[in-house]
Amino acid sequence: MELRKVKTVEEIQKIERAVSLKKLSYCTTAQVASDYYVYDRLYVVVEGEKLLAILSLVEEKEYGYTAVKRLCILNKKNCGKGIARFALREVQKVVKGRIGGTPWVDNAPVRHLFETEGFVLQYVFSEKWCFYMKEV
């Protein structure tokens, strides 16, 4: 597996199709398109030619950290296979400094992922989201 920036319009079109089928509130086609076309911050986990997952790395300059946003396994059949863990570990190689993530309070798998990768829960906000942080 490899984590890299999305390279082509063909890739972004495949990602947009997959995201539109998932109908997720935290990862919409508009957000994905903006992350690619406007901000150049969309990453993909690939295995050969197969697109497995996406995430965006958002520099929160005002707060001094890089946020992992919209981490999404594109095909439900690939959930639980270590792809998200691989992505988070690779992010730690790309980003220097502080990395943050904001999973929902009730998203036990992602909270467990952050915690087992050494991220520390800083606080819960709006009764919905957790804020995790790690220095790398």
C-alpha cells in the first residue's frame, strides 16, 4: 500500500463516484472536489491501481497543527483490514509537528485507532466530536 496525493482527474472522478454512493455527512463530493481542485490536500491510499481510502490533510495554521479530515475507506468490503491504520501511520511520516483528528464521540473504531496510534484525547466539543492530538 502507498499513501500519496491524488494525481489525476481520472482518480478524483473515481473517488467522487465512490463518495457519492456512500452518502456520508462527513465526506461529501463537494468537500472532496474542493480538497483536490482548490486546496491540493487530498490524499489516497492505493494498492497497485486500486483506490482504497482517502483523507485530507488540513493545515490549521491558526492553531499550529495539521488535521486529518475525511478519512474514508472507499469500499465497505475493505473495512477492518488495517487500511485506516496504514494511512494514519503514513500521515505521521509526511507531517512534522502536531497532528489532530476529530472523530465523532460515538465512532468507537476511529477513536480506538487514534488512541492505539498514540494520539491523546484533548477534549470533547459540541457534545459530538472528540479532539485528538499527537506530536510527531
